[in-house]
Amino acid sequence: MKQNSDKKTRAVVYTILILLLGAFLAYGVIYKFPTLFQETITKIERDVTVTDKGIADAVEKVYDAVVVVSNYKGDTPYASGSGFVYKSDDKNFYIITNHHVVSGGDNFKITYSDGSTEEATLLGGDIYADIAILKSKVKKDVEPVSIGKTESLRVGDTTFTVGAPLADTYSWTVTRGIISGKERLVEVEVETDDGKKAPYIMNVLQTDAAVNSGNSGGPLCDSNGEVIGVISAKISSTGVEGMGFAIPVEVAVEKAEQVINGDATDYPTIGAFMYDIEEALSDFRYSSYVRRYNFTSGAFIIGVEYNSPASKAGLQEGDVIIKVNDKEISNVAYFRYELYKHKIGDTLEVTYLREGKEKKASIKLTVNKSSILG
């Protein structure tokens, strides 16, 4: 009986030893080769299905209506950008693009997504809105874009662009982003058809969708594929990432309709030539005067046209306009921004400094015939 008991004891001990040995071996294998037991998990992760297909349907709605705009001087290529078919009649397409895309050229071509090209006629434009309208014959199977609204946009809403960055090398590139800001006031320097420079402030939408120079004139769209703005890459700050700007579609459509209907865009003026304070400081004629009265901001008058609204109101060389209708003016660009909110014939109330003393004047606006006048 004792022998049987010893045998049972030894069997139990052996079993425990074998179990312990197996446990130690298993631990050692896991410790030394952990990846052997992760294969199943890895395979499960790879089987995950992504259901978000992006905005392809929205892109398709506008894609074929986007064109490459080629600007020529004679037969020589001069500039290029993007545009889109805004509307049509029985014979013609009307294409919106930027004024700076067509500025300086004398003949134009548009290229569609299928590679076909058509001649286009420049109907007109607006340098301060940076909008121009081209006319070209109707092309079958291309529908004008759908126009959206900016008033309901929220910061964070999805946006995308379609355009031709780097000329026609990457035509119909689509980039996606969000609305990063609304009613951004961005200072620009517009170039007139006669080559003169004029500072101005534009009220624009901001997006982080990638924008490059060839995107100028192309559409900024919402997630429904409706156009909510016109890209104006010309006012994107060089060296800044993720800050693209677009002219609100309501402004673009208003200017487009004015051009199509033959209504000229006339801007008002007070009839004065102006400097920013920094410019006055760098001009030996005015630098000591500016320092004497410690002028720091405003529109510095360097000349007044004879018999102009400014001269009739008593303004003169050396005066510094600091307010328009109680809106503070930091420089010439902001003066124009406030001035161009008004119509010809309106009366403008201005506050200005003369030899450091604050004065006021009422000025009745007339037609601006020079891009360098305020």
C-alpha cells in the first residue's frame, strides 16, 4: 500500500513540475518573441473598412465648369489662371475669373477639363473687387456652377478648390480644407490697366485649403459643390502656410452682373493724392513735418486737385485724414476701403489733423478718374 502511495505522490510531483516547466517555457517564448502572438490582432486591424469617401460627388458638380484661363499679348503667353462658367444664354458662356489674371493681355483662351480650347472675349472687370468676366461660346455637356451663399457659412465648414496651380502642369487640382475665418480685412496693392499701383483693403473669406498662384480666379466651394467664393491667390501672404483667401461669391456675382449688363463701375473720390505715414517719413519734403507733430497713422495728403471736393472742403497738403464717418483710418488703403463703401454724390464726413490740431470737413464725392487718387 505504501508503494502505491509513493507512486501517486511522485506522479503528482511530476505533473506539477511539468506544468511549471511549461509555464516557464511559455513565458520565455513570449518574453523573447512577443510579435509571434500579435499577428492575429494585426490582421483584425487591417480588416477595418473606412466608409468616408470624401467629397467626390460635390467635386463632380463643379469640376467640368472650371477652366484654365490663358492670357496673351499678341501671340505671346503673358499670364494664366483659373476661372469657372458662371452662367449661360443660348449662345454664350460667361466666365468669372480674377481681374489680375486678365490684366495686361489683349486676347484670351479658355481650356476645359477634356483638353478642348475656345477663344474668349474680355467683357470687363473691376480692379478693386479683382473680378473680371470673359465670354465664350457655349460648350455642350458643360453646365454652369451652382452659386451658394456665404451668410450661412460657419468657421470650420468644409471647403474645396478646383484650379490650375503652376499653370497647366497640374490643371484641375482639387484641394480640401475648411473655412478658417470670415470677413477678413486683407491689405493688397492692385495694379491698374495703366500699370499704376493702388493700395486697398479687401473683405475676404479665409480658408486653409491649399491655394497657389494658378488657382487665381477659380472657385472656392462648399461641401455641396456650390461656389461660395472666388480664389484670389494674389493676396495670399508669401511664406505663410494654410492661409488662402477668396472673394465672397455675392461680391463676384454683383460685379459680374454689372459687367454683363454694361453697367460701368464708377468709384468716388475726394480728389487728393496721399501717402501712408511711413511714406511721408521717407520723403525729405515731409519727414521733419511728420516728426514735429508726431503723426503715427492716417492718410497723409501730399496734393489736392484744383476745384476738387477736397479743395472745396478746405483740405490741403500736409493734412492727415484720421477718420471717415467716425471710422478710424490707419493708412491710405483703409481710407479707400471706407471711401468705396459710398456712392458718387454722397457726402463724406472726415476728421483730419492740421499741424497737430483736429478738424472736421464735409466732402461731396465725385467720379474718380485716376487710380492713384483718394
